Amino acid sequence: MNIILLGPPGAGKGTQAKRLEESKKLIQLSTGDMLREAVANGTEYGKKAKDIMEAGGLVSDDIVLSIVSERLDQDDIKGGFILDGIPRNVAQAETLDTMLAEKNLPLDAVVELVVDDEALVERITGRYTCAKCGQGYHDKFEQPAREGVCDKCGSTEFKRRADDNAETVRSRLKVYHEQTEPLVGYYGSKGILKKVDGMADIDDVTSQIGEALA
Ligand code: AP5
Ligand code: MG
């Protein structure tokens, strides 16, 4: 099964993608994670992306599409994948359609996580991840069972994203409404869009996604 998780910054795309990796054995392809890795490694793409990401803008379509295209050529995605963070505008969606058709990787569904803007700022500013395995947490909504220790790998080091501050979040939300939200209509007209109430608690959203994909 090949799906897209669509939704604004902080909607829960990464959280739910990780759960789908476990439950459905799909591979998460997060363009944000790939770009952050490129920035951390100081690659050519990373150097171009760094300032744009920290300001909450969109990295160029060419860069993200070529990173994703290379990733889709690897064998591990043949059992199914979740696109998290791409497409981000109609131009990316159109190129992605052509790319997926050429690679014979048809999309089964686009799941939209619908969340109010006010909730997103709180979610993003409280977010942190395990520095070792990347497991996601939240100061208020998703804490590790033992304080300061990752549930998944036992690490005691955690990190926060450079773009997770209130000012950058506002820019990211503006970009979402102007450029990414039109994709709801784009995929709706193709008949593959499934809407999920992303305001519900994390387990509830997981169940709704399970039902939408059944
Ligand atoms: P990206 O990494 O994709 O960030 P984003 O879209 O802004 O989304 P987030 O990762 O912030 O949120 P999420 O939906 O994954 O939420 P999460 O599950 O973590 O992109 C970053 C940047 O990279 C972009 O700004 C851009 O510059 C660049 N970029 C990436 N892709 C690009 C592309 N295709 N083209 C151009 N540029 C691109 O959840 C958030 C928090 O809320 C967590 O702490 C979680 O525990 C909590 N939470 C989750 N669900 C719930 C719930 N139901 N109730 C309560 N809390 C919840
Ligand atoms: Mg994410």
C-alpha cells in the first residue's frame, strides 16, 4: 500500500507514519527528515535548504523531488510507503504523479489530518525527539514512560528542531494554507482523499486512519 499523509505542520504526520511503519510494515519517506539529514551532513542540498527551512519557507521543488525520486528507487519501498511532507504544492503533486506512474508505484490513498491552527502551535512548540532513534515525544501529549529515557531505545538524549519556535511556525502555517491546502481539492477530485479528524487524541487518530485504509 502506497499512501500520502497530508496535513499542516504539527498535524501528526510523523507520529502516525511511525505507527503505520509498525502496524502495516510500510516505509516512512519524510522529506523534512531527509532535508534535516542533508543539513546535518552539510551536503550541497543541505546547504541550500538550511536557511529556507529555518525561516519556514519551502525548499525548491527540484531538490525535494530529486531526493524523493532517488529514495523511491531503493528496493525496501516495494512493500509500500508513506509519503510524509511531500507534495507541498500543486507543481510537486503533478511531478510526483508522473514520477510514480513511471516507477509503477500507484497511490492507494491520500489521508488528510484535519487540525485547527490554534492547536498546531502548542503541538509544535512542545515537540522533541530521541537524539538516537528519532522517536517523537511531546512535553504535554506524549511523554516517555520513564522521564528522560526513550521508550524505544533507552537513550537519555533528546533534541528539538530549529524550526519549532512560535515565529517560524506562523510562517509554516501561512505557507501551508497558501500552497499546500489546495492539494485537498487536487486529490479530492481524483477520488482518493480520506479525511481524518486530527484533533482527536493520538490513539484515536491511529484508529481512524486504520479504518480509512481498511
Ligand atoms: P516537515 O518536517 O515536513 O515539517 P511539517 O510539515 O511542518 O510538519 P511537522 O513535522 O512539523 O509536523 P507533523 O505533522 O509531522 O507532526 P508530528 O507528528 O511531529 O518539513 C520541515 C521543513 O522542510 C518545511 O518547513 C520545508 O522548509 C522543508 N520541506 C519539507 N518537505 C518539503 C517539500 N516537499 N517541499 C519543500 N520544502 C519541504 O506532531 C507534532 C507534535 O504533536 C508531536 O510532539 C506529537 O507528539 C504531537 N501530536 C501528534 N498528534 C497529536 C494528537 N492527535 N494530539 C495531540 N498531540 C499530538
Ligand atoms: Mg513531521
